[in-house]
Amino acid sequence: MDIQTHEQASRRRVQLVRDPHVIGVPPRSRFAHDEEERAIVRALDSARGRIHPTYVVANQRVIGVSQGRGPFSPHARFTRFRSTYRSKFRDNEQVKADMLLMPWADQNAMFSDITNGKYGRTYWGKTPTGAVTVGNWYDLWNVVGNPGQGAINGTAKTAVAWSDASTGAMNHRGNVSTDTKHMLWKRVVATANTPIIMLYDRVISYDQNPYSAAVNEVMTNTATAARYNAGAPGLLIMMCVCTVNGATATNITQLRYTNQAGTTLQAMPTTPTVSIIVSGAVPSTTFGARVIAPATAGATICWSQFMPLATGDSGCRLVNDYTPSAANTGTFSIVLMHPLTDLILPVAAVPSDADCVYQLTELEQIFDGACIAPAMYAVTTGGANLQGSFGFAW
């Protein structure tokens, strides 16, 4: 990383005045050197006296961070991020995904949109008060509260598409195209215990999937993903109990999907073996639907809340088929989703919150039609009432 001090930036400020661009002639690069230098000078001026690092943005691109030495020091410094961007890769999707971009040109542009009404907030509450298994994830889609209970009873092995109009989805003020909507802050409190709460976009689900020994079960994909369907990152696969599961040990020996780039019949890796937690209780309105795979045989805790993907894949668009190793009673759901944000609640009855603007990886885009729902990682057997809110702008 390149470090520039406040004194160096001050000298550069004089050079900027001496060597301006010709009026009316744009710089050769949209990431113009002088524009970045002006942003650095402004950032260093505002960073003096502030210990907390602040991201520096130029041309809608995060170029580094500025930081002061202390509340009583006039000194500040700028640390530049090394960019992987190269103009010849301008249309390369993976390079775009690797770049750290800002949806607004700068914070002034964001504040302008907010003060002009492009802002909203939503409030939600769920009551997963039932006893759960420690160390497990639970999808709270079907838990009662506000918004209401979402359904998990679709036709067997058939894709169901979800949107902000679906019962159970959180309200986020509708479509904003051609703008893009982004989460600015989030807050959650639990009346007891200390879970992790994840908000996710529920895009597609396949319910009532049976366990049939060594039978390749093919999905019906008439309904297609309306979001995350055109490249990285794609959708992640969450496998949950649908109806009460029996005690027969079962593995998933094959699961094939279309990946984020549209490549069909990508195969889930089966090393290590992808086992299913047995005897999963029927989803309840007081504890949700337990995530039961991928697990190690005989375990009661999954080694991830998402199914593994082939090397190089960041997500998927649909599931094509799956094969269980053994017959078992009950059914399971496959949910295609995208995690939006999460919060750890370390102390019961004390709200946890985060400012997404200063944590840019959390400045997540909320797509038009997003079906936002919560999931919970349980760290104690007891339940809790959950209350939360988040703000967004476009």
C-alpha cells in the first residue's frame, strides 16, 4: 500500500492548481489522477483529529482510507488500496466482481439522495421462542411475527419464486429502477440468548423433496430466479427440513445445478461426503426450519449452512436434480438465497447495530423485488423474541 501524509498532499495541492486539465477536454481515464489527488487532499483535511479510518472515494471507486493520528494531533495519512482494475478488462465480469465500488460518487451524493426522499427504513419482529439444537442454523421464514409467516408447502420438487409481494417478505418500499437500493444500517435485539441473525434474499425454493434410495430426482424449473441470475455472485443453496424426518442415515450422492455463469449440470463435490442430519423436527412457527446439510455422518451440526459448490463457482441459478443414498421418511426444502447482512448479538436485551456506510462490504444492494427474510444461528437451546430494523437509500 502507498502511504501519503497530510504534508505531501498539501504540496500536491499546489501542483494541482499549476497543472489543471484543459477546460472542456476530459481526462484520458475516468479514474483521472488529478481527481484522485483532490479526493485525497479533501480526505486528509477531514481526517485530522479522527482515529477512525474513513474510506476515500473517487469516481465511484474506493481508492484507500484516510486516518488521523489522534484527537489532539494535526497529522493525518492516506493509505492507498492496490487496484486489480485494468482498462483492457473493463468488460470482464470477474474483475468487476473483485473491484471495490461505491454506488454513490461520494458521501455528498448519498446525503443529497437521502434528503431528497430516496430513503426508507423497515421494522420487523419474529418469535423463535421454541427449544432449538445448539450450533445449528434455522430459517425463520415460517416463524410468526411481523412480517407474517411464510409458506414452505410448495409442490414437490417444483421451483417457487419469491418476491417482496410474497407473504413473509419484509417491506423495503418497492422498486427503484433505474436507481439501485443499498442497505445503510441495521439493528437487532434478542430478549434472551445470543444468536447470530442473518437477513437474506429468498429467491427460489423447492419444497416437499423426498428421500428415495439411489433415485435421481429431477426438479421442475418453470419458475426461474428473478435476481442474481446474470453472473457472480449467484445464489447459495440452503437445505432445510420440510416435513418431519426419520432416523435413517442418508447422504446426498449427487446434486447438479446451473451455476452463476449459466453453465448447466455443475456437480456438487462429494468429498467429503455430504450427509444429512437425521430426525429433523417438523418446522415450527416458534423455531423455524432447521438446516440439515451439509453434515458429517452421525453429526448433529452442519459444517456449513450452505451446500458446497464446484470449484470456481460462486453461486447458482437453479437446481437441476439430486440423488439421496438411502430412503428415509419425511421431506426437505432446498432454498436458493443470497445473504444480505448479519449481526452477532453478544448480550441479551442489548441492541447490536452496524453502520454499513463505513463497512463497505455490508453496503449490500437490495434488488428490486427482493424477498428479505431472517435466519438464526442458535448458540443456546432456549429461544428469544427478536426485533430488528434496517435503513436503506437509493
